[in-house]
Amino acid sequence: GANYPNPFNPATTIPLSVPDGAEAVDVGIYNLLGQLVRQVWSGPLAAGEHRLTWDGRDGQGRPVASGAYLYQVRVGDQLRTRKMVKLE
């Protein structure tokens, strides 16, 4: 599903579904240049529905600027990318 709220400030929730046997889950936030802003999750997750929260901060803990960002969810070999917007 899509993140919510979107647009957001200061935080947004990213829902994801993990099927049985998904050994690797990665969730990253990227700017529109494709640069990694923050790794939200990297590692195994149990099968089922999950919600991960991004606090709107970069890897150094600084609030990101308002604007458009992409989040990418990789569950096993499945990849999904969606756009979201941070408002001031």
C-alpha cells in the first residue's frame, strides 16, 4: 500500500506485506536524484503485515527539506517504489 499521510510533516508510515519465507527486507528513502537519504529498515521481518515509520530525518538525524522523495521497498526479489511529499 501507499504511505500515509502523504503529503506528510513530520513523519509518515510505510505499510508493507511480507510473505512466508522472505529472508531480506530493505526499505530506503531516496531523493529525486536517486541518492539514499535514509535506510529505514534492512534485515529479516516475520511474515505478515508491517508498518514502518520514517521520521522525516536523514541518516544523520537532521530533518529533510520539504519536497518530493521516493521510498523503495524490497521484499525478497520484489521491488516497489512510490513517491511522497514532505510539506513544511
